[in-house]
Amino acid sequence: MLDVAFDRFAKKSPVCVIARGLMERVLNPEQIDQWFEQAAEQQYTRELLFSTLFDMMSDVVCGARKSVHSSYQASKEDIRVSIASVYNKLNGVEVKTSAALVRYAAGEMKEIIEKLGARPSLLPGFKVKILDGNCIEATEHRIFELRSMAAGALPGKSLVVLDPCLRMPIDVFPCEDGHAQERSLLRDVLETVKALDLWIADRNFCTRDFLLGIEQLEAFYAIREHKGLSWNPLTKEEFVGGVETGKVFEQYILITDDSGNEHKIRRIHLRLKHPTRDKETDIYILSNLSKRAANAKVIAELYRDRWKIEKVFQELEAHLNSEINTLGYPPAALFAFCIALIVYMILAGMKAAMASVHGIDTIDNKISGYYLADELSATYRGMMIAIPDETWIVFRQYSILELIKVLKQLAANVRLSAFLKQHPRGPKKKPANRITDPSHPHVSTARILAKRKR
């Protein structure tokens, strides 16, 4: 199947071999540098290659290295520029370049995951896209102007588009202004809307211009209603039926555009059995889908699927080093976040390979993303030392069918028991009231345990 050098890792840590093989296939150094020369508008290469920067940041995001500086230290003899030059390059990466790299990687991964077996569309006949926002956490105050400020320094935010069939992000719209409203980026999102798209989003994206813009492009939406949206009722609410989470009602409403034209849309009301974490019991979803395409209960269930992108953000934060708080300059912080999105795509490809062998339900519901990421961070560095870079070139040379065969063979070696989710814990107990005694700021644990025995 593979070169002898791969055998031990292919048997003992096949997930790492899959990840490295996919990275070689999708974003090898020659491929990245060639892409960068075509995509970059202002920044250009002098001595530090863009692929080198990408590799360094990938190691940090995956957890193979703890920081940008430690990644630099490990390979500075090959990089041959100063750490200051590395940071200058990072701080100068154009935000548009970072976003374009995500789109490029998504396009490369799409064919591989589809060949492995993507999930069916949530609504047949439509390309479902889930939209949500992400604000990068506050950074350390390393920039001179921030050192005297107590307020948190926000290096940027972004909108991310998730493809639920591929189980991975496919697009990103980054913004350097950490205080900018997410709605200000919706015009850029509209430029990517295609006919028969179905956009699912939370109420923060429920603006008249966005809804009508999607409709004008012959696309569709199922977006939670924002209280600030103006509309007029056309019909009264009617009970439609029940779903797992509550009762569903429906009515037609009218939205008027700037030219005075009225647009008839559906308003689905989901009355929940149990309140949300925000104590809400009623959810309203607006949609321009016809009843023939999807009844009200189907639309209510479709909206529930937007949690998948929230899960992506949770995994990025918990399992990958997606927000590096030492990178204060917005371009560098957003570049790191985009690298994390790309690494997540590699994880999605890894899961797709495993699902093709072990079953989609098993991988979706029983395998822990945390343990997969932990395996990568623990084993990846050693594997890269043991296996020379040139050995991985074989993954570029495979035809797509040969690649799929190899990925499935590797996935068959995965020992699922090592990556199973733990049993869910019960409800947390209310913490006991702690006794404060200023005269005894410390206690001996051994003496306390001895009292328990007595």
C-alpha cells in the first residue's frame, strides 16, 4: 500500500498518517507558494516563503508546537530569517489572502470527501449553507499602544460558512475591526450566494436587505426572525403539527422593500416544550421556501441543524489552538484562525475516511474530536522526524481513486476504542459554601483526609 517507512505509523497511528497525507495532497509547499503568488495583492515573497509560514502556524494550531516562537526555534536553520522577520510576515498577511486560502483548501477537500461519501443534503435539491459569526478572543497587550489599556484588545471577527454535508467550513469573511457589527459583512456574503442555495442563520443576520438579496439571487433562506425587522401580517397563525422540540405554527407576512414592493414570506413559529438557555420559549423562523419544497415542520427541523456550526467553533476552541492570544495584530490573528479552519477541514477528511469504513453514525456520534486532536498533537512531531518529507510526495501522485483506496485502508487500521467519547456525566452538584478563615489561609490535605477516616 505505502512505502515501508510508513508501515509502523500506518498501523499504530493511522489518523496522523491520514492527516499528513491529506495535507500533502491539498496544501503541499510548492502548491501553496504557487497559489500565493497568484492570490496575494500586496504582500510578496523575499526570503521567507509563504509555505514556511503556513507550516509553522499549522504546527501551532495543531498543538505540535506551543507557540510561534517555539515553532521558529525548531526550524530556524531552514528558515534562515530572524524571528522579527517571521512576525513581520505574519502581521502583513492580507486578510483577503487568508480568506482566499480557506476557499481554496475547501475546494480541494470537497472532491475527496465527496468520493469518500458525503452526507446527503438536509433538503434534497438545495445546497444548504449554515452561516454564523465568530469573535476572536482578546489578546495580550503586546502592542505598544495597548500596554496602558485595561480593556480587552479584540483583534478581529469573522463570518464562517459551514457545509453540513461535508461537515466542514467552506468559506470565511474576516474583518480586522473587532467592534464591527457582523451585519456589516453580509454584503460580502451576498456576493457568494448562488441559485438554489439554502442559507440557515441566527437572528443576528435577519435584515431586510439580506433576506431580499438572497431572494433576488433565486436562492432561499431559513433565518430566525429579529425583533427589529418590520413586517405586516397577511394571514393568521395556523397550527401545523408537532415536532420533537415543540409545536409548530405558520402564517404569511409581507416585507416591503425601498421601492414599495411587497414580498410574501412564511413565518414559522416554534413553541418549545422546554425553554432555551436564554429562557426563550418561542422561536420564529422566516423563509421563502415554498410549501412544496418544505413544510413548516421541516423548516423548524432545518433550523435546529445550525448548531453544527456552533459545534465547529467549540471544537476549534477546545481541540485546536485557533485563537493565539499572543498575536495582537489583526492580520496575524485572523490568519491563525483561518489556518485553524483549514486544519478542521483535514479533520473532516479524516472523519470521512473513517466513516467510509466504520459507518457515518459511529463516527458522528461515538468518536471524540478531542481524542483525535490529542493524537495529532502527541504523535505528529515524532512522525515528521521519523519519516522524511520527500516520502510524503506519493500522496500528490495518486489518482483520486488511488487516494481514496489508500485512505480507506488507513482508516481500517484505526482502533476506534482509543477515540470513543466518554459516557456523559450526570447533572453537576451545587458547590458547597466555602468557609473563609483569614487566620488559616492554608490547610493540610493529609490532615483533612485523616479526619475523614476517623
